[in-house]
Amino acid sequence: MKIGIVSDSHGNLPLLHQAAAQITGHFCSDLVFHLGDDYEDGRRLSGGGVKIRIVPGLQCREYFDLHFSKVHVEEVDGLRIAAAHTREELAHHAPAAQIYLFGHTHAACIELKAGRIFLNPGHLKASMDRGYAPSFAILETAEAVVSARVYEMNGAIRLEQQVPRSALQS
């Protein structure tokens, strides 16, 4: 299964839609996580047969509304995924998972720590922000391995990590 991950679009709908077109078109993902800032941007991705999971970011009114959860957890292809806007939210409020998705810093990263994958897809705010070009991520789950890749908007791979499922903590 292929899962698309975006974060920190901050109202930049052209970049968000460009990333979404690659995620759903080129990579054929039918599930996309939008990790906040801007919650409304994530809502705009809804429809078209693609499942969207949205968590609010610090700059969203939904972040301060108790009716909206700051952390989303679900099992996908036998793996528990926890998603939040910040890594701190995950540390304080997420139950144990094999994969943790977060944004906020605008700096893409893929880390394997203590048998868990931590993935930040970067940002879609502008052509450059905080010294980083825009990017998005694809998480691919297979029978034996989980692959995480962060892509530049031109499709070039910026970061890549492949982890055997057997190395992930349950």
C-alpha cells in the first residue's frame, strides 16, 4: 500500500494540489495524511475517491478546539500509524505505534529509532521556507519491508529509508 504524506501547506493551494496530483496520480496512493497548518487545506483535498486524514496545526483554529483531535491513530496494512502536527504532540499523546508522522519544522526527515519510523514530509508553504525547498513523502508498505521516501516537487528523491517489517517494534 502507498500512503501520501504532506504538511505545512499554509494556504499554498497550487503546491498542495501539485503534490496531491503526484501522490494520487504517479504514486497511485489512495490514502493521504495532511499534518496540519492549514487544516482547511487538508479539507480541500477531500473527494475524488482518496481517503484524507487531517490533523490540525498550531496555526489552525481547530488546534484549540476540543472537538478536533490533535493526534490521529489508525492501523494501515497491519501497521499502527500515529500522526500529529508536532513531534511533541506525538511524544505526549500518541499511543505506541510503529510509524510516527509529524510536520511543523518544515524540515523533512526520516529516522529509525528504537524500532519505530519517524517521518516528517517537509513543507508545501513556498518555493523556499526556512532554507528548505517544498517536499512531500510516500510511505510504502509491503509484505517484508516498509519504504519511506521524501520527494522534491520535481519527483527527485531527497531522503529514503527502507526498514524490514521485522525490525519494527509491535
